[in-house]
Amino acid sequence: MGLLLLVIFVLLIVGAYRYFRQKRGQEENSTSSLQNHTSGGVIVMVIDSLMDKPLQDAIKNNKAPALNYLIENGQYFPNVVSSFPTMSVTIDTSLLTGTYPDQHKIPGLVWYDKKKQ
């Protein structure tokens, strides 16, 4: 259920982004001013515990059309190696900070207090 909600949320964001980007492009084309600007952005999608082989099987069986669309129209990295420990909060923090857990100091979901043992 959570995976489905995540996919729907990402598709809504991607759809809104494309809509507004296209709308902005139409507005710029309708005016005579040609402004030099950069457009685009990065969307990082992390699906917890989803490995490449089951994803490819789902795509082959047409059970993941949204993910197939994102793969075909974006970049997909099937051989990513996780940081350790492999807990969502630790991995997400490493992605956001660009540092390993020994640097960002978020080891996982459970905190160990040496004083209280």
C-alpha cells in the first residue's frame, strides 16, 4: 500500500512539473522576448527494498507501467550499493547529506545510550 502511494505521489509531482514547464514554455514562446535560462531539475526516487530483478519482472509483466515510464524517460541505476546499516533513515540521510553514517551520526532507527545500556 505504501509503495503504491509513493508511486502515485511521484507521478503527481512529475506530472505537475511537466505541466508547468510546458505551460511556461508556451508563455515564453508567445512573447517576443528570448530569455536565456536553464530549466530542469532532479527528482530522486527511492523505493525501499526494491531490487532490479523483481522490478524488471514486474515491468515485463506490465505490472509497473509508471516505473517503466520513469525508467524510459529518466535515468535508472540498477546496481546501486547501499550504505550500512541498511535502514531507510540512515540511507536517506546519506543520500541527502552526501556523507556516510559515521559522519552524519544517524546510525539507524534505534539509538543506543551507553549510560543507560
